[in-house]
Amino acid sequence: MDGGFQTQYEKNRKTILASQEICAICGKPVNKKLKFPNPLSPSIDHIIPIAKGGHPADIENLQLTHLKCNQAKATKVVFENNKNLSKQSETISNRVLPQSMNWATYTV
């Protein structure tokens, strides 16, 4: 990650770790006591991968995942096609975050 974004990324990473509990990919709880390289340890995923033009540090492009879920997603871009999103969402700041998504059916 570019050094110019590292400070912003770290701040947003801490915010996400403090405010989110559920893996945005599989929908299961993330145990924040687990440490890397445990596959169920917390990981911060870029919703739109940097390799696909996603912002490296924007909080709206970051989400909590399990390490194994993030690694399985890799550089895929996923879309949520759920009409009941508000029932599965939590408001943080001024945005709505999906608590889970079936990304396997929405890859490009």
C-alpha cells in the first residue's frame, strides 16, 4: 500500500475492528482474539480490490472478514443483490454495511 494512505488505512482498520463483529463474506462472527495466520483470524478486505481500482484506505471500501474468506475472495469484485439489505445491515457513521453476502454468486 502506498505510504501516503497507510495512516488513513490504519485508522480506518481500527474503526472497523472496533465496530464490526460479523464477516462480510460468510456472515459468521469473527473472533478478534485469534491472530494471523489462523484462517479464522480477523482480516480487513477491500470491497473493490486495489488491483481493480478500489481506494486503498477509504473506510467505505473496507470491511471485516475472516482471513480465509478474504483470501478466497482474492481480487474478485462482488455485488450484493439483496432487496432486504436493511434487515441485515448496521449503520456506522453515515453508511449502511451489509452483515453478510453470498459473494460466490455475484463475482465478475
